[in-house]
Amino acid sequence: MTSHLNKVTDTSTRHFRYFDFMLAATCVLIVCSNIIGAGKVAELAGFTFGAGVIFFPLSYVLGDVLTEVYGYQRARRAIWAGFFAAAFAAFMAWFITEMPPAPGWNAPLAEGVSRQDSFAMNFGQAPRIVLASVLAIWLGEFANAFVMAKMKVLSQGKALYQRTIGSTIVGQAVDSAVFYPVAFWGIWSGELILTVMATNYALKVLWEVLLTPVTYKVVSTLKKAEGVDVYDEHTDFTPFSIK
């Protein structure tokens, strides 16, 4: 798949045609998953799971694609962008929720429930959930990218499925282990936290496995379009950089 591509070990000064689109898609997925789906628990066919699990794992799929195609340096920039986007979206939701509502707008929607109450229920995330969310994103995405990049170098670019699934196993484990205890310990029962953690983790990894053919196709298409195959052989893997 990559024999005709130029091997690259440093992408810091290189221009890519489609990286910006991948970065934007990552930010959109992270923000939407955390604002819309983070706090709801759903049940389907007897399985209890956090509703955000339906779409949030796609950000890890995009993270795999970014690391595989553009390398850890560019994936690191996307992770920071997603982190700040999620933090700003959470701040904006809190700020607007806390603004005094206009009397004409704040009409009752039901007995004892005003429009402001309904708005706060949908967008007024608790600071604890925001902290848990952005911390889990930051740690989980970096763990995913690090494992993905290291496995590529060690395997010399072979067996893409092993590193996409392997990196997701690590990254999603970190994400789930951080988010649910930090966000809901003392609010949900310990049993519910463990149940949601376990089912969400299994579903996230299953998503990655099922989407492997799609990941292969996207990676192949982007590599051909960009004309390079990036290996992080001399990369500084510190997360505290956007170079």
C-alpha cells in the first residue's frame, strides 16, 4: 500500500492538502460528543451505556488516521485543538446558561419547569463533568497517538489493524478510567459507574474493530493524495508542544 510513497520522518515544515479537514472533523466530533452525549445513560437490548459512545469513538478512529498518515507531530496539534475546542464549548455553554434570562423568553414549558430550567438541563454541564471530559480527552487521545506511532515504527509499517486496534485498546481504557470516576463518583452508584465504564469500553473497542475496513480505505486514500508515509523515528513525543 505504501511502497510508492516517500518515507518522511519530520512533518513540522511540510504542507499537507487535507490535514486541515481532518483536524476540523476531529474537533467537531470531540465537541459534539462531549456536549451532547456525555451525561446521558442509555439502554438498548439490555445493555446500559453512555450515549456518547455511539459517536465519540469516531474521534479515536480519526486520531488513528491522523497519526498513521500525518505522524505524531500533526496528531498532537489536532489533540490540542480538540482539547481547547471542547474546553471553550464547555465554557460557552456554562456562561450562556448562567446569563439571566429575559422574562419574555423564560416562559413555562410545563408545570414547575421554565425554559431556563430546560436550557440548563441540556447545556449547563457541571464543572466536574467538564474537568473529567477534557482531562479524559487529553490523556486518552495522547495515549492513543503515542501507541499508534510507536507500533508503526516497531512493525515497520506492517499490519495496520494491529496498531489501530491496539492503540484504541490503550487510549479508550485511559479515557474511560478517567472520565466516569472523575465525573460521576458519588453521584452515580459505584455499580452503575463500573457497568457503564465496562460496556462503554467494550463498545468503543468493538467500534474500532468494525470500522477497520473504513480506516484502511481512508488511510490508503489520504496517503496516496499526500504522497508520503510518515514514520516517527526521531520524534519528540512530549505532549506539551504544538510544533
